[in-house]
Amino acid sequence: MRLLQTLLAFVTGVVAAVMWLERQTSPERARPAPEPPRSSPPAEPERVVEEVVVADPEQAERIAALESELAEQRALRTEAPGDSHPGVDAIRAARMRALELERQLSQNRADGGPRWFEIEPPSAEELVDAAAEHLPRVAIWIAPDSLDSNALWAALGAMQEFAEASGGAWFEFDGEFARWCAESGHAHALDPELPGSDEARPTFPVAPSVNRSGVLVVPNYVQVGESRLYWVDDVAGETGRMHVVGLG
């Protein structure tokens, strides 16, 4: 019996040894382990070549000279306390010269593109894009689909000219667009009958930068055909723009 047990143990050991030897010499075991993939070197960042625009020194000098003379002409419009009135003729001459200087400044500052009055009035679908390009001092918060494009573009253009002329100081017309249209003599001022004030004093949503509450009483409007175009003057405010906020 003991001999049989010894024989079985021997045979079991031989079998285990053979199986271990086969595993060690199998093709899979003999094949070297694959190398981990090598990470590719980081791509070289794309080089961005920025165009360097060199300002025209002569144009900059012309603009500086025009701005200096314009400041002098505007100063003639309002006499200092205690000074004698410069006279109606002197004020009228200063006003007309200032208008000419403002026109020249606009031409010198332009990037070569046409001004708002040199293009065809845009359609309602094109209005927002056209205003962004040609009327940077006017913000439009409505979709005036039903208005005549010619009359609407003229009204918005007049607001642009008023904002440019005011320059944030409001000087002669104290921020009164209607008075500017009636008295400035500007070539693109509206008919004095078109601006008005609504006694009902309607309220309209406005940008928080114009009024923190987001709502404002807006009595001022411009008559465009059969509709009223309500606007807020923020030329001297945070936005520096005229805001078209409602239709009536």
C-alpha cells in the first residue's frame, strides 16, 4: 500500500513538471512583451502673425489740429461768467465752423468705408448689422419692421450726428436732441416737427447700463411715418450712445 502511494506521488510530480516546462517554452511565453506606445512629441503651436498697422503721422497731426480748433470754436459758444455776450453773429459763425470741423474730423477718422448717409437705407433684416457698422453711437433695441426704411435711417443717422457733435459734453444744446434738430443747422438734422415729447410718459425696458432698474420713463420720440420711435439720450452717460427703445 505504501509503495502504491509513493508511486502515485512520483507520477503526479512528473506530470506537474512537464506542464510547467511546456508553459515556459510556449511561443507566447517566449515572445518579448510589447513595448508601451511612445507618446508623440507635442505639436508645435501654430504661429499667428499679427499685422502691425503703423499710424499715418500726418493724419494723426491733422486730427490733433482739427480737435484743437474744434475745442476753441466750441468754447466761443458759451461765454464765461462775467464775460460779455459774444454776439449772435459770432456764435453763428463759430457754430458753422464747428460743424465743418466735425465733418472733417469724421472723414479723417473714418477707415475708408462709406458714412451712413452714403449708403442705401438698409432693410429691416439688415438694419442691426448696418447700424453696427455705420451708426456706432446709436443702440437699437427694437425690430422696426413696419417703418419706412428711408425715414427710419434718416432718424437714426440724425441721432448719430447729434451724438458725435455732443462729444459727451452736450455743450450748446444741453443734451436736447429736439433743440439740436431745430437750431444746429446741421445738414442731417431732422425736421423740427418730427421730434416730440409724449405727455403719457410711457415706460420701456432699457439696458442696465442706462438705468439699473432695467425700466425707464421715456417721453422723447421721433415721428417716423405713422409711428413714434422712442429714444433715450445716454450720450453723456456710461454707454455714450443714443438708445432706441420702443415704438408707439
